[in-house]
Amino acid sequence: MNTVATVLKSIAVLILLAGSGYVLYQQAEPFLTPPCSKPIEYTIGTYDPRFGVSESQFKLALINAASVWNTEAGKTVIRLADADTKNPLPVSLVYSEVQKATELGKHISAEQAEYEAKKAEVTRIRDSFAATREAYERKTAAYDAAVKSYEKDVRYWNEQGGAPPEEYAKLKAKADALERDRRALNAEADEVNAFAGKINTAVAELNGIAKKLNAKVGTYNKHAGEDFEQGNYVSDADGERIEIYEMKDIADLERVLAHEFGHALGIDHVENPESVMYFFNIGEGLALSEEDKAALRTVCKLH
């Protein structure tokens, strides 16, 4: 009986030791496993179609962003999770005011073009108005001079007691010509006034476009930025995750994803403005800078 009790006690001790060993191993595994030897496995978390990106485009962008680091590492350090992967890294498109502002930027570009077109129209109308008014003023001056000449001739012949038939005919012809000129000038005056009305209308429309444009620019400047707050890699009590809040197009999305994947690997920001891992998203493309590559080698202990 004592022998059985001793055996049972030994088994219990072994089970306890095995359990403790497993717990200790679980805690020590991150320190025992070489860096980047176990790939980060990601999955699509929240997908919001309001970004204007299809799910297949989102998947391809993730693949392209991961391949940047995989290629440089010479091995797979980031990959799509399998169906049986435990606790994969979710990557989500989270629609927010930031993305609304980015989309607003596209509308601003269109309205800026509309504003420039309307501004050019106002300039054309003003130029036409100036030319029409200048021609009208020249004709008016000529008409006024002709009227004065006619009135002078009339006074002269009145002082002479009347004009001979031949001179009277000339005065009558002048009077008829002046009447035709007066009617033509009145028509041109209407045209000048119409141009003035067109200018006022076009300027009012231009000011309306400018007002809407300025309001949108103010909103855009308030919400949209060029920094990597476009996305965020989070590791907290709730686990790890990547959330993307802003993108201009697919190329911009890929660059932001590559940046956040870099953080998931443990890479901090670097100083070269052209780097994927720079603080601000002002570079272009997915090519890693020498600073990006050096940071990857350091984190993953690559030689």
C-alpha cells in the first residue's frame, strides 16, 4: 500500500513538474526563439468598402507590403495566416473622419479645376467687356463730335436766314446718319450692359465656388495629414492588430501597410525621409532604404 502511495505521489510530482515546465517554457519561448524565425501571420479583420478598395485589391496590397520585408530578409517573416493559425494579426480598414477628409481632397481637386475654369471664364468676359466698352467709347466720342459739327452747321445756316437746297440736303443726310449712329450706339450700350451683367454673374459664381472650396480645404487641413497616423500597429492587453484609417490610392495603402508591418516586426522609425519606416509618409513606392534594411537586419539579427 505504501508502495502504491509512493508511486502515486511520484506521478503527481512528475505531472506538477511537467506542468510547471510547460508554463515556464511558454514564458521563456519568446526569449529562446531566434528573432523573426516564426513568421508573423496576418488575416483580414474589418473590411470597409467605403474606402473604394475591393477586398481582392486589399488582399493583394497586403501581399505586396509583406513581400517587401520577406524579400529583404531572404525568408518569410510575414505571411497570410492559415485556417488553423492561432491568434493571427488582424489587419483592418477602419473608416473614419480622416479617410473622409482624404476623399474630400479628391473632390477639392475637381472643384479647384472648376474654380480655375470659372476664373478663366471671368477673365475672358472681362477682356471682352473691356474691348467692347473701349470700342463703344470711341464711337460715342466720334458721335458726339459729329453732333457738335452738325449743330454748328445748323446754327450757321440759321444765322444766314436758311440753308440753300444743296446745303439743306447735306444737313438732312448728316441728321439721318447721326440718327442711325445713335440707334447703333444704343444697341452697343445694351451689349456693354449685358457684358457687365455677365461679369457680375460669373464673379458671383466664382465666389460661390471659392467659398465652397475654402470650406472643404479647411476641413481637409483639419483632418487629413501626410503622417503615418494613416495607420497604426497596436499591441496591448487586447492583443496585436493593425488598423488603417487613411489612404489616397492603392500605392499609398501598400506603403502604409508596409510601414505598419515593419512595426509588427519590431522596427522603430528611422531618420531618412525616403524610408518606409520614416515618421511621415512623404516618400513614394515600396523600395526599402538602407536605413530600413539596416533596421530589419538589427531586429531579425540577419547577417
